[in-house]
Amino acid sequence: MRITHHYNQKQRREKNGPRAAAVKYEDGETPTVTAQGTGEVAQNIISLAEENGIHMQKDASLAASLLDMDLGESVPPQLYSVIAEVLLLIEEMEEEL
């Protein structure tokens, strides 16, 4: 007997817990994936970001792309525009503080 489960994205997120990825960017360098994980690891990444005052942006499709990458890997040019939008939002948030 074969049992299969079909999940939509919302059910999958609820079952697997949060997903998170951290990207480091410095002027003149390419953005790099510095941390990533799901479940408890993701919660630790989120907690560390909150404790250190690091702004976060929720973007499920970007997170999925970053989770498919290896740690230390440079973000591919196809994601530059999305990363740029996130960086602009974070800059605006910092200016409001």
C-alpha cells in the first residue's frame, strides 16, 4: 500500500516551519549567502537577526531560491534586481529610525 500526501505551499510551510536565508553585501562585491535553513535553524537565524537589529524582509520566492544555493555562494545575477529591492526597503526602514 502506498500513501502519498499532497501539500499546498501554505501547508508545507506549516509542516516544515519557517525558512530563512541571510545575504551579506558590501559595496563593490557580489551578494553572498551567509546562512540558510528551515525549521529550528531558520528560527535561530531569525532570532539572531532580531537580537542584532538586522532588518528582515519576507519574500518566499527569494528565500526558496537562496535555500537552493550553497553557503558562501555568490547570488546569481538573475536575483540582483530582487536583492536590490530588498536592500532599498531596508535602507528606507533604517532612515525612518
